[in-house]
Amino acid sequence: MSDEQTPARDAAATSDWFLPSPDAVVSALAGLARERGASVRVHLDPAHVLATSPDPRRRVALVSGGGSGHEPLHTGFVGRGGLDAAVPGQVFASPHNRQVHAAARAAAKPGGVLLVVKNYTGDVINFGIAAERLRAEGTAVETVLVDDDLATEVEGSATGRRGTGATVLVEKVLGAAADTGASLGELADLGRRVVAASRSLAVATRAHTVPGGRGPAFELAGDELEHGVGIHGERAVSTVQRRPAAEVVDRVVGQLLEHVPVGGQGCAVLVNGLGAATGLELHAVLDRVVRDLGERGVRVAAAFAGTYVAALDMRGFSVTLTALEPGWLELLRAPTATALPVAEPVGEAVGAPRESADHGGATDNAFVTGLRVLVERLHGALTRLDRVGGDGDFGDNLASGVRAAARRGPGEGVVAGLRAAESAFLDDVGGSSGPLFGLVLQQARTAFEAGEPGADALREGLREAAGAVTRVGGAQPGDRTMLDALVAGAQVPGSLADVVRAAADGAEATAAMTPRRGRASYVGERAVGTPDAGAVGVALVLAALADAVEPAGDLAGELAGRWG
């Protein structure tokens, strides 16, 4: 096969492995049955999912549904404390009224059926037809229409707002209330009040992948953000310049509060991932949302973060704000056997976080300032080196350590700069490289305090640092680690510049070594040909230190030219 054919072959081989088109929904339902066979019953024709053991106090069945691709909405919400039935359509497409009708008939209880419908034309029509069929058969039916998307609140629009993240809170509240034996009228009224008290807004930095692997649904530049995106991949009314996450969250919260008047009961907050946002990111967003609301005088009584309404693999999140009424918090806290969230008392982290603001060059310390400039200049190079044998975060870790040192305001003098950097790397930088650099800086500072700062003191510091690194990590010379730069610098006689150049040569020599320690050992021979990022980092620290001791030199510039 020719090279020209290879991309097409690869695309064909990988395009739909994750969505076995055209039977994606059928396959997913079969998998759901295998996972939850004890608590749900899955029907493939017409497709719907039923709860097998609802609370015996229930008098009314809760039925919802919509297009697939939003999991765990809605099929994951079937079970005790949640829905009695869910109806999945094809990806981003409404279920057929036949499906809704069959699911509702199978789930119906003596008190009737409540349909929870997101406000999309296809869903409204098909659930509406099913409701008419059920009424004609003598089943009592009510509908709760969820229309919470603030981005689509357009004056004069006959369609109205889309139904998005608030659906999760609506179904959680209704599921708990249904388990208390509430009537159809009571549940319908409750659901409509929760909807009216809720608004959502979503942002995204990347569109979802079109099913079949045919690329993203739309393109965004690296500095763009879609503000007000829909859960079916609909573009927002406007594409805006991407701002820091805190600014994005502040804007979202401000817009939501303009439409959600929160009273004395406080509010519930749901930060929902759109498919590709990580739990780490979603909880960070939640923290910012709760703090932002607190600064605006709004009490948060329930807080949730997770992926509940995905948009396939869209990279983004939505925030839902619900102004609570008396009794709703208890319903949000009620247990459930589904993927619906359960509220717990809102807490806060113990202790004040360390100051994270970046003051850049706010220090006058020559060593810290020189190292900061050098690391910024070579940040991209350090990242590339680390990607060969690590995860590419070494440049970020080194930069964060230097920024933390600057925040300490070390004042003047090489020893003061070393002490600030030592403390910063030992206490503030994660992973293994940061604390190890802290040990190196500690030994250099100790040697400089014991004798005149210069080549002899630095060699002594490097010898002690090499011993500390070996004791802690077990590395030996030749293992392709920072130790190779330390040992090389410690062994060479001569001036400060000689020590720095020897350490740089030791770092360069690691390119020919097969890694035997650290994360690079996992890739083995694939790392050969590129120097170890940690060893290069040691040489950079020593260059900045030497330039601070002897300001007439420019070893930093020399090494920047070597690796930049």
C-alpha cells in the first residue's frame, strides 16, 4: 500500500471504534444491561430502560429521555430515587413517540405518569404525541418542560430556552419527592417550580468529535472560547477571546445571578462537564463558583461537580444555578441508587491556601531574577525535552518554583536567593523533580554559608547534593538523571564557569544514556538521543547562580544558546 493510502486506511480503521455506527445506541444499551442488570431492564425494540425495583411508596412514574451522547443523562438516572423509565434516541436526536409511549405504559403507576422533557423541538413533539396516546388510553399524564439555558433566552423567540443542565437537579428533586408518595399534580407543580428557579450557561474550548471520527463539529482557534454553547454541539451566539478560567467563571456567575434571584434558602450549584473536562478541572471550577457566589453575598446550600450531561467529548463545562425553596435541599440530599448526585453539607478546605499570584520579577534578588528569566526563555525547550521521557511538565514545575521563590521576597544576596528558592522548591513544587531541586539548592546554600561563595563552595555543595539525591532516589552516575550533571560539576577543577560548563556537559552526555531511573526508564531506548530535562535544569540553575556571584559573566546566555 502506498504512503498516500495510509492516512485513509488509518482513518477507516479508527474512525468509529468508539461508536460502532449505526448501532451505537443498541450496543450501549446492551452494555448498560450487562452493568446494571439487577436494577434495570433494558428493552431494545422499542428502545427504553425500566427500573426493576422502584420505591413501593411511588404512586406516579417518572419518565424522561432524549438524544444519546449525553450520558449518564438519562439512562443512568433510572432506578430508586430517580426515574422509572428513560428513553434514548439516536445520538443528539429525539426518541420516537413509539419509544416514549412504550416506556410510559410499562412504567405507569396508579397515580399516572409525569414526563420530564428538555425543551428541544423533536423532544417536545414526540413526548407530546406519546402523552396524547396515553391520555386516550386512560392514563393520567402531566409534563414538566425544562428550559434553563440562559444562552438561548431571546426576546420574541417562539422556541424558548433549551433544556440543559438543570434537568439533573429537576430529576433528582422529583425522584426523591416521588419516593415519598407525592401525587401527579404535586410532582408536576414541584418540577415546574424547580425549572423556573434554575438557569444554566455553558462554555467550551473545543467542539465535540462528529460521530464516526470525522473531526470536530466546528473549529476554534487556540485563543477563542465558545460562550453559551449547546449540549448538541450548537455554537454559541458569539465566540469570544479566551480569558483566564477565573474570569470566565466570574462572567458566567454574574450572568446567571441576573436571572436567578436567590432567597433565604440559598442555592444549589451544579458544575457539569461536557465530556472532555476532567474531574480535577470541574472541582476547580466549582470552588471558584462557590467562592464567587459567597463574595456576592449568595449562600450555597448544595454543590455538585461531575459529568452528568455530556455533549459527547466536547471540552467545556456548564454551570447551573437553582434558587432553593423550603424542602428542596432535603430532596437533593435524599439517597438514590442512580448516577444522580446526592447533596452533602457544603464544606471548605482546611487552612488558607498559599498565595498563588504571580508577581513576576517583583524581587530584586539577582539569582532568583536571573533564573526566572532563563527558565522563561527556555521553557519550551525544557517542555520538549521532558516529553521524550516524561509527561512534559518539567518546564512548568521549574517555572512555578522560581515564581514561588520570588514571592518570598528574598531581598539581596546570593545566599538569600538560594534560601528562598530552596524553600520554594521543597514546599511548593509537586512531583519528584521539585523537591529534589530543593535538596540541591539546600546543599548549595549550606556550602555558601560555610565558606566564600565561589567555585570551591559550589563544588562542595554539588558533592553533598549528589549524595542527598542518591540517598533519596537511589540514582547512580550513568542512570540518566540530574545526578549526572551534579557529579560532572562537582568533579571538575577550576573556576565557577568551569563548574557550570562541566555540569552542562554532563547534562548533554545523558543523551547517549539509556534511562534506568525515574519516569524516563519506562520508555527505555526511546529516550536515547535527547538529554535528560532534569540534568539540563541543574545546569541552568548553576548558570544563574554563577552569574549572580560573578555578575560580569553570562553563563545563562551561553546555555540558553546551547539548548534554546
